[in-house]
Amino acid sequence: MNYHEQIAALADLLKTCRPAYALTGAGISTESGIPDFRSPGTGLWTKYDPMKTASLTALRRDPARFYELNLTRWTSYRDCRPNNAHLALARLEKLGYLAGVITQNIDGLHIKAGSQRVWEVHGHLRTCRCTKCESVYPFDLLVDLYKSGQNPPLCEKCGGVLRPNVVLFEDRMSDEFFTATQVLSGCQLLIVVGSSLTVYPVAGLPQLARRVVIINRDPTSWDEHAELVIRHSAGQVFTDLMAALGEPLEE
């Protein structure tokens, strides 16, 4: 099956399989300027050991170093804009083809793109919380404290170290992950976009769907089980998909 036939087949699946959901990983955001984690030579975790930089142990052992290594990268996400893949998923939801998006990403680009039903299973960068009293603050407060010279940023109420509301390595999964597993119990079609499907437990979510489509530049462990495997850039795939559905993205 050539590329154009794959796009036509995906369009047909979306027309006939309801409910359908998308599961997105770091690869969907690379066209927005955010590096992924595992691409050879460019992936973040090919350069840094995540257990030493982005784990609960790293935060507890040396919170100042934790912020030195991570905060600049996290704040840079806020300047990034959704690409055609994010915009298309939001449009597909509005048109009734998709019931929602489950994402491993913390960049917030699905929400910026206009998606209404989004389960951010690894958290987000809109809020932070105190590691002692659990008070919740806007993430901007954490950034402002850091920029003012307070590293690590501390809770205004009890002096505990603040942490972003993201799922670090060694953390328990977010409540939204468990909600997503319930949502997928009746899923007829899951479109996996830009995920290597190597990080569990999220990598196990495709088994909850009746049919799976993989859109990813590199092979995944689910390729042999998928209905379709499309190895092209997500932005191009969704641009062509929307055209095939007669709903081209606005220029």
C-alpha cells in the first residue's frame, strides 16, 4: 500500500470507526520545535540520563540542580505553536471524527490548538505544587521565583520545595492516566501519533483499542499489530488526511 492509499484507508477508518481517539507522544511536537526523547542523535534521553535529570530522586537529592537542568527547557515550550497535526486533531474532534486526545506530552499544544477533550497523562506546565503541603500555584510563580534568584523555588505557605505538576520518572501516574484507561474501554480506533510506545504504562494503552493506526517516523513495538503504519511526518499526514476527508486545514 503506497502513501496515498494509506491516507485514503485512514480516512475510511475514521468515517466508520466510532469512537476513535488519538494517543500522541513527543514526535507530534517536533515540527513545533520541541525535540523528542529517543531519536538517535537528537533525542533528549540520548544526551542525558533521565534518572539523573528528570526523576523524583533527582528532584529530592538536589532540587537546585534539577531546576538548572530542566526549567529552561520547560519554559521554552510555552513559546512553541501547534503544528498542522495538532490543529487537525482539534478539527477532527470538532467534526465528530475523534472523541478526544490522550497525550504523553506536557507542552500543552493540543489545548492551544483547540482540542476540548484532552487527557494529559504525564501532566502539564500550567501549575505547580508544594512537595510538603501540596498547595497548588500557577507555574508562572515557580518561574518567577527561579528568575528572581530563588533556586529551588519555595512554597509561600510552608517553605517546601515547589515542583511542576508533571509526572517525573519514579512518580505515580496522574489521575488522568487512569481516566484514559477507562475512556479507551470502548475504543474502536486508536491513532497513535509520534510515540515510540516504549514507556509504560502508556505503551500498553493500544491493547485497549479494537483497531490501531501508527503514525511515526521510526518503527514501534506495535507495528505488527496495527491496521496501518504510516512512516511520514505527522504534520504532512494530517494535512493530507484532512484533504482526503474534504475538510482541508485553513492556510
